[in-house]
Amino acid sequence: MTLNEADTGTEYIIKDVLTEDEEMDAFLFSLGCYKGEYITVVSRRKGGCVVCVKDGRYNIDNGLAQAIII
């Protein structure tokens, strides 16, 4: 299941990050989005969602959310 399919307010564990773009992979890693880390969808916005990873909240678009497997 991808992050786009996640329920709001439920904590998930990231199982994998599937990207073919090294810059996108590095960006997600810098946010703390890597295998084994907890992630929660806080809210949904048009074209993306707000997620909580570690102690930060980030607005990510649907393309990035599609790359995060939970």
C-alpha cells in the first residue's frame, strides 16, 4: 500500500521507498522517510498530503506519496 492510500491519523511503518530519481530519494531521506521509520498522514490537501515524520510535519505531493510504500 502506498502513502496515498493511507488513513488519516493512523501511524504506519515505511516498508520501502521506490523511486528511480536519486534526487527524490535523497530528498525523502533528508526528511526522514526511509525504511523502518514511522509516518502518519495528518491531513489531505488538494494534490498532496501533510505527513508527520519524526518531529516534523511536511507537505508532500501525490508523486512523492506514491513512492512511499507502507
